[in-house]
Amino acid sequence: MFVREVPFNLPVFTLVACLVFMAALLVGYALSDDKKLGETINKVFMQFVAPAGLIVVAGAMVAHAVLSHQRLAAEGDYESVGSYAATVTRVYPHAVEVETEFGVSLPVTAAMMPEGASVVGATVTIDVSRLSSKPGLEVQRPSGDASSADSGEPIC
């Protein structure tokens, strides 16, 4: 599984930058009662504030893309949930679906299953962990063509 480390939250930064930009626009129009002052404020806004705001937003997007990097999930990115007894319910080409005694179905990659656990009805013990939610860490979903495991049809 891939994770992406990001330096800051881009949507929040962009939203705040746009709100500041709109506030500057409203202040400019509020102060433009006087015709001469209004023309001056419009010139300053159109020649400085608008381009500066667009440059800040574009720069943030470029910085976010350049400073973030994708890597494989490390051991420290996971936190343990516990160990559970489970029964193999379905077998896919690269994954096995197991059901715990609590009725929860979990997909497990075939590489993580013990030998002989790829038989429907086999009882296994699984250690369940999940990616911990750390600031600046995003899970990267796989993209591309759907595999036969994604179709929902078991192979056994």
C-alpha cells in the first residue's frame, strides 16, 4: 500500500486564500464611495491584489505537488487492532476473504496468509492492523484496470 506525505492541507489553504482574496475585494468596494478613491482602489486591486492572490494560490499548488512524495507504507504507519480467529469464506487470485467470529468480513492478501489457508472453510488466526491517521499522511488508492479480485466473484 502506498501513502503520500504532504506538507500542508492544500484544500484548506486554498479556501483560506480565496476567502482573504474575496475579503480584499469587498473592502475595496466598500471604500470606493468616493469616485477618485474608488478608481484608485480598483486600479490597486486589479494591478496588485488580484495577481498576487492568484500567484499565491498557484504557488501553493506547485509547492504541494513538489514537496509531497509517495512511498510504501512503513511498519510504523500501522497500529494494531488485535488478533482474531477467522474462517476463509472466499478465495480470489491475490486475496482471501475471511470472516471473524463476530461476523466481520476482511480481505487479506494471499501473501500474508499462512500456508494452506487458501481453502474455503479453513480456520486461521489473523493479526488485524490499520493505517494510523497521522497529520500529513494520505492513503493512495490503486488506479488502473480492475482486477478479477475487484469483480466480487470468488475463484473457488
